[in-house]
Amino acid sequence: MKKILVTGCNGQLGLSLRREFEKECDIEAVYTDYDTLDITDERSVSRMLEDGKFDVVVNCAAYTAVDNAESDSVKAALLNTGAVGILGKAAVKNGAKVIHISTDYVFSGQNFRPYEENDEPYPQGMYGRTKLEGEALLTSFCQNSIIIRTAWLYSEYGKNFVKTMLALAESKPEINVVADQIGTPTYAGDLASAILAVIKSESWKPGIYHYTDEGVASWYDFTKAIMEMTGKQMKVNPIPTSAYPTPAKRPLYSVLSKQKIKNTFGLTIPYWRDSLRKCLNNMDTNQ
């Protein structure tokens, strides 16, 4: 029986992990969010890990409001950097391993091929910078950790791009969507399944890994697929990034290579359109 602590349990990934873990008879999980565990409080975290005797800590908690991070840098750093170091130190002290979720925003977004784990990071904004500093802090305190960078997460839960587009389709005849930012839509349920596979793997291999679904798309492509699969009639117009300015600079290219995590843990990763259809079907079923 493995005992797991999940932080950020009420977010997309945390809720998806709960769904996966509840299917497993050999996993006992404790789920926490800001209201039950302040991960920026070193004493609280240390006490939780000491009392809980966890095998693995899965840190899904983060400050993910990319634009707000530019003006709210102190809070972003507390959650994305300081808290990660606190979790790492407490894990080492109490004999736990750590799986930490990071982001494509640690890269510049100027690449011309899928980013590999050893490519030079160069974040373009505060969100990416604080996430990269969190990676470094975790690695320095807890060498027995696994960092998984992901991108473009969506799910049945919470607020996300898919839900936003579906809501807009109910109220707008047309919408403009950026067509020159390229990445991979990633279903949080798939990432949760990958994390479960890592935990259940017979060999724990610390390091940085990338995980997204397979394939490549722009936000425009993603939106078109959502409309097509749901039969919505909203017209989608492609626009350049320059026509949609935001406080934080977005990566123009954030495709991540998944070869390392596939080879190391024997994963088969779904194609993004197949997973989008699965998510949309689940939304229909749950309504």
C-alpha cells in the first residue's frame, strides 16, 4: 500500500488524480488544498508529512494566473518557488519522494522543434520564472524528486480553455482566436494516468520529464475542434498574437518532446483530439 499526499487537490489535475487514485486498491491518498494545508507554511507542511508518513507527495498546487503573475509577483513566487522548496525539504526529512508539476513556460517559446528536458530554459514572464526557480529549489533540496512539465491543460473540472470556448459559443456568433501559438492540448485525465503509472512503476528514476498529449495544434485549431465535436455553430476567426496583447508574453512554440517519459516508464500517450472527444463526452455524461 502506497500512501500519497496530493496538494492542490481542488484544481483540474488534483481532481483528475482523485478520480484515478480512487480506482486503485493499493493506494491511500490524502487530498489537501489551501484551506486544509498552507504549503507556504514550513511548520504546517513539516507536521503534515511527519504525521502522515507519506511515500510520495504529488504537488499540483501552483499560482497559474499567468497574466496576474506579472503584477502579483510576490504571491506567485510564494506558491511557485518558496512552497516547492518547503515541500522538498519536508519530504527529505520524512523519507518521502516528490512529483512536482511544472510548465512549458520555463522555455522562451522560440524553438523550431519539440523542447527536450535538457534544453536551456529561458522564461519570458514572471509565471515561467517562478516555476523554473521552483524546479531548481526542489532539485537542490530533494534529489529524489520527479518534475513533470506539461502544457495547455484542460478537463471536465474548474475553469479552462474548453469550458470558456463552450460558454462563448452559447452567447457569441463569432470569436477571434490566436492561430500562431503552437503547442499541444493536454487532457488532465491523461496526465493523472501518467502520474499514477510513475508512482506504480517498479523503478523510481528522479529527474525532469515532459508530458503532454500527442500531436500539435494552435489555439485556433483547438477551438475549431471543440466546435466541430460539439456541433456548435460559432464562427472561429484566426488572428495573430499581435492582435491579442496580454500582460504576460505567451510562448509562440511550446511543443514538448515526450520521448524520455515514454521510454523510462513505458507510457503510451493518447492523441490530443481523441482525448478532447473523451473529455467532451464525459462533460455530456455528467450534465
